[in-house]
Amino acid sequence: MDACSKNPLSDDVKVVSGMRTALLRLALAAALACLAQPALAKAVVKKGVHGAIALQRETGQFGYAYDAATSRAAKLEALKQCAHPRCEVVASFSNACGGLARNPARGPKGYFPATGATRQEAETKALRLCAARDCEIAAWACTK
């Protein structure tokens, strides 16, 4: 075969075809990575974590629990931490936070629990319920 009978573009066509195949493979890999990303993100998020705050109003004893597998387990742990036979659960939350504000001037009636999406939100709500200058945060817990 002489140089004139050979198609001068055939090698270029092969290169372009190879590049097109490589680009298609790259695009397919990128698309698959994008599809897998939400599944990977979900694996990192904690699901179904629970917390609770328990209080014995007369003594001011409290206990809290966070990252428990069930609401019941969180409540039992908070009661255990409170360590008084007359403790009661005053706040229970899932994938959130709880706060307990205290107004020392009001004695046993001076406790105000609240929950919120963040620690700041839970504490702000508890302090707002307390509604006195002397209020302070006695306890808080978050599951995330």
C-alpha cells in the first residue's frame, strides 16, 4: 500500500473515538459517584438517638442521659443519674437537646425544662419560661 492509498484521517478518527469512550466512562463514573453520595451521607447521620432530663424538685437533684438507643432507655438512665426515689422525667427528646433552667428564689417550683433543636435553643426556651433575672441553666443534654 502506498502513501496515497492510505486514508490520512483514519488514525485521527481512532484517537477521537478513544477519547470519546474515555469521556463517556468518566461521565458515567461521576454520575455513579453522585448517586452514591446521599447513601454515604445517610450512613454518618445518627438515627433515633434519645435523651432525657430527670429532676427531684425538693432537693434539686437532677440527672440526664443522651445518645440512648430508645426513649425508655434515656428516661431510665436520667432517673438513675438523678439518684433519688422521687425523681421524675421533666424533659425527653430525640435527635435534639434539652435544657433545665432554675430560679433559686422559687424553691421547688423554680425549675423550667424545655427542648430545642440546638443547645442554645433549648436553654433559651428554658430561661424564657423561667422569666426571672436570677434564672440559670442547671442542666442540659444533646443527642447530636
